[in-house]
Amino acid sequence: MPIFFIDSRDIVNDVAYIRDKEDINHIVKVLRKREGEVLNLCDGVYDYRTRILEISKDGIKVAIEEKVQNQREPKKDIFLFQCIIKNQKMDIIIQKATELGVKSIIPVISKRVVIDIGEKEEKKLERWQKIAKEAQKQCLRPYPPLIQKPVEIDRVKDFLDDLDLLIIPYEKERKNFLAVNSDTSKVGILIGPEGGFEEEEIEIFKKLQKVKIVSLGKRILRSETAAISTISIVMHLLGEI
């Protein structure tokens, strides 16, 4: 049964109100729910088993019958610094990063980024956040990742104070392979664009503390493959998969 997400402020004395127009339409016209039937809700912290009390054009009123704490959000924080790539591929990365539990996605502009979002930045961010929200609902995460404003690659270092480790897969690295201590709490992952990183970009990061340049194996991976693979491996090493 699908779960519908609500704001905790819409819960009063074991009665909840569903106000999202799309959710109301889905519940009434697609699922064909009626008064007296069961709905599952989530406010990000708790899951609720509820029963419909009233359906109107303005909302759905339900009674809470059962409340349990939600356990689907990762305990470790993963921050994906993704160099911007072509639209459909970027969409896939945002969708899969959401499903895998990434906390925040920061689009990055590096020297080999060929996509210039320019004046379209606000619309791009809205689109990416919508993709994240749809993926969040599909995989039943309590929250979608935050899609932050794009940053130049030389500004990624400004995030290091808030990270335990920044991992950068690089096709020319041959010695260091991906490894993360299970007690690490906040991990950043920087993924290059089509064409990869410039050598001077990597050389700058090599001089910084908390940065680990790693190999993902003998084969050259596409940007979207590298992103999904690295997130999956890190989540596994942290005990989140």
C-alpha cells in the first residue's frame, strides 16, 4: 500500500489532514479510497496507519490508529558533489542518489562541464528537486535530499569543515581503492563530468586534508555509473545497505 507524506503540523489530537492536491486526487480517483478505508501516512519521523473520516475537495480527514517511528532514513550523511552532465543523465543520478539515501546533492561546475545552466538555474533546481521528491515517495524515504545551488569546483573545499571525508573517484588513480571506516558519519563524494577531471583540479584536491582520491577499477566508468557505484559502495561500507 502506498504511503502519503504530510506535514506534522497537519496532525492534531490523533487526527490528520491531507491537503496536497495531487495526493488527494491520487487517493480519490486512482486508488478510489472511500470513508472508512485505511491510508498509510508519514510525517518524516513517524509512520501512521489511519482510517479515512471525511473526503472533501479541500482535503482528506483521517483518524490515526497506529503510530510507529520511521527507520528508513540513513543514519550516516552522504553528500554528493556531482559535476553537471547532460539533462537525462543528471536526472538519473538525482533519482538514484535519492533512492540510495543521499542527504544532499550539490551540482558542481568544473572545467570540462559542457552544460551551461546560466539563467535557467532556478528552473533546473526546481526540476531536480521535483525528481528527488518523486523518487523519495517511490522509495518511501521520509525526506528527499536537498538540491543545493551549483558551485564552482574550487568551492567544494569550503564544505570540508562539515565532512569527515571527501572521496573523489579518478580514472588515473592506480594505488588507492575505495575504503571507508564504518564509524565515519559524514562523507562527501565528488564525481566528474563527461570527459573527467582536469589533472590540475585533482592536484589541488590532493593537497587538502580529509580528501581521498580513489580508483573504481580498471575500466573507465561514465559519470552516472561512477556516481551510483560509489554511493552504493560507501553506503554498504557504512552499514546502510
